[in-house]
Amino acid sequence: MAYSVPASDILTAINIARTQVRENVSRGVEFLRERERVLLSYLQCLEEAYIEDRARRDFELQELLISREQNLEILKCNKHENTLKYILQDLDDRITELDVNNEQLHLEWDCKLESRIHSAGRFVLNGGRTMSYHYKSKRTPVQVFGRHNQDRSQVMEQEFLYPNAIAIDPLTNFIYVCDTGRNRIQVFDRTSQFLFKFSELMSTPFGICIHANRVYVTQMMSNIITVYGVGGKLIASTEKGEGNNFQLSSPKGITVCKITGYIYVCDYTNKRIIILNQELCYQSSIQCDSFPDDIKLTELEIFLLECADPCISIYKRHGIHSHQLVGRVIPYGMGKLVLESFNFFLDHEENILITDTKSHNVLVFSRRGSLIHTFGTFGQAAGEFICPKGICVDSEGRILVASQNPNYCIQFF
């Protein structure tokens, strides 16, 4: 049955709707104006604080520079050159920290809020701290666990025999450690609590990486690559694959391209990098000048640790079939900054973190190979290493280092 509606009722409903729309628009405009006023007020306060802080830093920097020159002249006149570097070290560090040329102002929206309008005025002032400053603070571990145990008759949790590479699951922050001497992977949470271990088809696991809920491991002695779920269930291996037209020899470092999913493997003895797809089938290779130990990728480049001088080779990627050597950085060998290394890590700013197994320390370099910081020495106490190898940085910026320290195999800095 059809019903007729008087025209007057329709007009009344339209007028009511029009009035509500106007009221909503008016309230929205007023809300935006209020947020604009709040935002401008916060920005003004932020600018004033930054100008005041910069003026203070300029003044303090000038005073320190004058003091440094005065102390330098006094020490030279008194011929105390041998003590010069120790007395002036703290002063130089403070001058570097206050150098306004290195200061940057970073304003970031609070990512937890729904929109930029609702987050008006809620900024985070970074204060110009870069990863270089972050690494220079690393001297004492904030967390340690594990012990090095050569007794093969006992296989205990949190005990290691020649721990090697470390990887962190970006989704759970679980820590995966290659317990190379015991042919297994041990897994811990971010607080270093043991979770589980797995060892199916393991033979001297050397390199490890995690991508898209899969754990990729190189088995150096058995010359294969194995792929596991993040819980440790075996998914695939080159030993069981069909149609593989390549032969690995002592595979070491391994990584996966986050964009394409292709797997890059250091085929050590064959002096090349093998590139595989997710089915572990050969795609391409890169011939190396020396024996490759470890490998990391950026969006456009390959960073390769080789047993050569220098020890980091950088390749430009043009797809998987074309790679161009564009540079080599960081001295390697006797009398150089790095004596011997098997593992390195690349942070998001492309700073290079290297463990030195002969100097028993960790070195941090810029992408161009300039030394930023070094820490650690030979010993068994916290903050000391014995042949450190595996290294990585977690989402909180903590550096994880694995070594043969009998008291603390894994240390967080």
C-alpha cells in the first residue's frame, strides 16, 4: 500500500537537516580553530626553548674551546704530551656533544593518536641525538646471560658452545642464537628468558636471519640451507630440494631481501654470493674477490664482509642479475682497526657494527668507514669478550653481542 507524505512535512525535514549540517560545520570549524591556536602556541614555546638552548650551547661551547686551547698550551709548554690525550679526552667529548653543527631538531607526531588534528601540540623533541651519540654511550652491559660450556656430555639451557650469529624476530622481539658447537638454535624473549630450542637437520649452524615468519639458517659443515617456522618446525632445505643446480661449500652469512624475498647466501669456499628464491632455487650469483663471511642488504645496496683489505665491500643492486661494486671501506688485518671479523650488523642509518675476534671488542663505523666508537676488551667480566662473533641491534637500540666469555655469552649494551 502506498502512502502520500504532505509536501510541508518534506520541507520541514529538509530544513531540520540543513540546520543540523550548519551546526555541525560550525562546531567543526570552531574545533579546528581551537586546535590551530593550541598548535601555534606549542610551536612558539618549542621555538623559544630551542633558541634559548642553542644560545646556551653556543656560550658553553665557546668557553670550552677557550679552555681547551689554554690547557693545550700549558701542557705543551710543560712537555707533558704523553698525558695530553687522557686529560683532554673528556673535554673533547663534551665539545663534540655541544657542537651546534651536529644538532638537529626533530619534530614527530604521536603515532598513537588518530589524526594530526587531534595530536596538535604533542611533539617529541629529539634534541639532535643521532645514532653516533647513541653508540658512544655503550660501555657497560645492561643485561647479560648464558655461559660457555665445553662439556659436551651436558646440554643445558642458556649454555653455549661457540655461539655465533644472532637474529631477532621483528614481530615478537624473540632472540634466536646459533649455538654452533651444540648444533642447535636457542630462543629467548627480550628479557633473556629461555623459551625453546630446535635442532632438526642441524650441523654447525653459522648464519641466521628471520623474514616473514621464517627462520633461515646456514649449516656450514653439511653445506646446506634450512628454513624453519619461527617455532622451530622444519619447512624446507636445499638438501631435500629438487632441481637445485648449485653446490654450496661452507655457507656462512645469510639474509633475505625485504622487498623481493630473495635469499642471499655467502658461499664461502666458492668465493661467491648465491641468490635463491623462496623455493630455494638458484636465481643468480655474485663472484667475490675474497671469501665472504657475512652479508647485509639495504634497499639498493649489498654490504659484504670479506676476508680482504678493506673488509666491507659495497655493491649497487640492479635487480638480482646485475650488481656493481661501488666501494670498499674499513681497514682489515694486522696493524689495522679491525684484525679479524666474521660477523657485522647494519643499522637503519647504515652504520656498521663489527665484532673483532682478535681484539675482543666491538667497533662501530659510519657508512663511509669512519670510526664512531669502540667498546669491550679481553676478559671474563661483564663488558668483556672472548672471541665475539654474533652481533645485532634490537628495536630498543640495544646491541646484542655473542662471545665465548665463560660467564656471559650474550651481553646487551
